[in-house]
Amino acid sequence: MSSAEFTEWQAYLTVEPQGYDIDTWRWGMLVAHITNAVRSTIATKRKPKVFKPSDFYPFAKDEKTDLTPEQRAYIESKRKRRKKK
């Protein structure tokens, strides 16, 4: 795999995450949804806190990757070429 292809894969995975982290994030969304649905059926005086997926799995989807400046420049040049087409 060339350096250019590796950089393209890194850029793609920042847009469309795959693997363990994104699967765990999806489970966090499911657990948050179920927890909020069940808690909404319980009568309380105060409005309960609404849970987010990050409460169950603290993975930030918009977390920056560790790209070098050269890799970032290459990705930007690819984006600019795609916009021109």
C-alpha cells in the first residue's frame, strides 16, 4: 500500500468511521435511547437528565486524527480537485 493510498484511507475513515470504535458508539446510542425511554415512564418531580451516547461510551465522533501536515495538504488537494469536477 502506497503512502498516498494510506492517506486516502485515513481521510475516508474520518468521514465514514468503521471498526470497534464506531460499533461501540452505535451501542452507546442504543443504550442511551432505551435508558431515556424507560426513564420517561417513571414519575418524578424533576425532569430527569437526558442521556447521550457519550455517557455510556466516551468516544467523540469528531475526534481529530493524527495526520501529518503533508497528509492534511494531500487530503485538501484531493477535496479541491473533486469540487472542480
